[in-house]
Amino acid sequence: MMQVESLLNNNQQRPRCVIDPVLALSPSGLLLYKNLGKVMELWVVRELWYILDNLNLYLNRPELVFPRTNTLENNLFEKPACLEEKVWSLKEWEKVRGGKDLSRLNLFWLGDSLRESLIPRDREPEIFFHWETLARSLDAQINLLPSANDVLTLAFRDAVALSVSLGSAFILTYQLPSDFANNNPPDICKALSSWGIPCKYLTTKDPIVALESEYLRQLFISAGLAKIFWADIHIVVLHLVVASAATETISRTNLVTNTNLSLKDEIQDLKTENYLWTNMQGFWYQI
């Protein structure tokens, strides 16, 4: 099999990876971000910066950024030691955001505007408008849910829209130990399912999964992250498959600014957006 360096040189394009907010705020999140940027183009969601903008709130109530803390399940994140780890992660991410040049670390994001975003030099600025439109259209899928304004729901929404707008990107997430033991999907997949977007679990019996997972493991190892696979950390890759024609239609329509759309046009846009999300499917596997 080809070496990682050879693969990267031949492709001339690093894999694009959106870091799931739950993984980003986990104790392993910073370790991954600080190392994976050597071999991947990393993206974080806007909601992560919103959390840091309200750092005092979340330092006092870190359970607000935990998955499933309102359930009766005695999961990992309800233990005091893990609460302290979350507080530590929040403080460390605040230090990261204050860094001088995050682009050197291959860490990018889309903010409230283009001026508040950090985009790779080879990326067109239109990606911002495409992502913004996709995120807004996804709101129609989740606004009726009780968790619609939950910080993690909004973060998952941004991650999904960002992954789709980047095209070839995948989402990097992980399973809680209890989920791994019970063969349950990661929390972002549970959220997607509640929005009507099914997520299918794949194993290495699938030849494509076997090939890609081996490639990603090589990248992890070359970045000095072999220890991740020895620890009780269950990294998951999530791919989202969506009709490209639908995303292109949304992009063309909404990149035109200062245009007054007729009611007929707005209805057609809504149909296109609904088609996009109702025909999306997720596929996930463990590295």
C-alpha cells in the first residue's frame, strides 16, 4: 500500500474534515486538532465560538454542552471528573482561539460573516453563502423539535451544513463508551435521525470502508496519534450523501443577493430545500 506522504503528494489535496462539536470539546478534541492539521484540512463549527463567547456561562454550567445530560442514563459525562475535563477543554479552546495564526494549523471556520470567517486561500468566498443557506434550510427540519434551540442541536446543524457545503468533507466524531458497548450510534447520528435523516452503520466488510479507514489510520499514525487507538476512544467517521443537483440549485438561487424573489420562487426554493434534506442519508463507521 502507498505511504501517506505519497498519497498526499499525488492527490495534492488534504482530506477535509469537520470536527464534530462533541468531539471538539472532549478531552481528546484538542489533541486531535493540534495534530491532525498536519495531514488534514480541519474545520470547526461557528457554534463552538459562540460557546467560547459565553465562556463564563458554560464554565459555571458545563453540562449545557454535554450530550444527553437530561436523560436518566448514568453516562460518562455525568461524572464529576468528566465535568472537570469539560471545563478544562473549554478553557483550552479559549486559548486556541486567541492564537496568532490558526491558518498555520490548518484550522478553519465560517462565522457570522465572511470577515469573521477563516477560509483556505484556495477556497472561493461563495462557500460562506452556500453554507449559510444550507444551515438556514435545515432549520425547517428541526424547529418543531423540543431541542431546536439547544446549543448542541445548533452545533450539529452547523456541522451538517458545513460538511455538505464543503463537498468532499466528512465529519469526525466519536462514540461514548456506553454507546460503543451497546452498539449505539454517536450523538450526532441520533440527532440526524430525529430530524428525519437516517444514518447507516457500515463495517470494514464494505471494501470502500476498509480502504478509507486504513488510509485514515495511516494519517492518524503519521500525525503522531497512534495512542488514540490504544485508549478507550472510539473515533467515528460520518459521511453525508445528498443529491448534488439540489445543493447546486440552492447555491445558484441564494448566492444572488439583493434580489426580491416572487412567492412562486420562494415556494420553489422551499421545495428544493426540503428535497435536499429529505433525500439525505448518513453513513458512519469506526476507524
